[in-house]
Amino acid sequence: MSEAVLSLGSNLGDRLAHLRAAVALLGAGVREVSGVYETPPWGDPDQPPYLNAVVFVRDPAATSHDWLDRARACEAAEGRERDPARRFGPRTLDVDVITVWDADGRPVISDDPELTLPHPRAHLRAFVLRPWLDLHPGEGLPGHPPLADLLAAPELATDVAGVTARPDLKLESTA
């Protein structure tokens, strides 16, 4: 069995519908869904704001690369087009594999160029950490301090200030 944290984001089209589609496509493997947050774009400011959320998923047979394949399938189903000239550009749906735990509950560590685990920049992204904190406040990104400590770091102060809870928007799990 493996468990994973996946980060969902959308800033094109019906943003909430894209997030909901990802949760639906991930299906019965979804165990928990965070609240929805609106955030400014990260890495490329010339684009609309994002809606972001985090989901916890579980599957007895999934490997870390299976989670990557599922993330990419969700993106493709929602019309994601990758522009190599704009790495952090706008997108209908972005699904990132943040971290994976194996059947024994150990974090999977990988330096595979296709899937680095844990996600190499997750500790710098308030739009990932804040929704995750809602679900598991005592947890931490493997190899890093607890989520609350990461969010309190001075270098994240501006990003944290831009993360706005959207309690009027809901994502539902089928689990």
C-alpha cells in the first residue's frame, strides 16, 4: 500500500470545476480533501490567481510513479497544455505529487529526474503547506520541520499572507 499527498491547482477556466474533476478522477483512493484556497501565482506573476487544495490518497497497489501517472491523467483530462517556455505559467489543472509513503509508512525518497520525492520545492510553497496544515497540523514534509514551522519561516511571510481561505468553495471526496 502507498499513501501520498497531492497538491491541486488551477487558474484557467472554471478553476473549481477543474479541482473537483481531479478529486473525482482520483476516485475511491481519495481519503481526505483540504479546504480551497485562493493564491497569487507563484514563479510567474503575469497570470490569474489560483485555486489550490491538497488531497491525501491511498491505494494498496500504487507506486510513487503510479501517483505521477494518475496526476498527469487528471491534468490531461482537464486539458492541461504544457508550455516549455513558461515553466510556471497558467494552467487548467496542475497536480503535483508532494510526498509518498510506502506500505510500512516510511517516506519514499527519490532523486529520479521524472519524480523527485519529496517534492523539492514544497517546503517553499505556502499554497501547498497551508491546505496540508488544515488536514494534518502535526505533520511535516519528510526531511523538514513541521508544517507550521515552515509556514512561520520569514522567507514565506509574503507568500503566506497571499493565501486566502475560500470556505465558500467546497471539494468533496467520494471516499
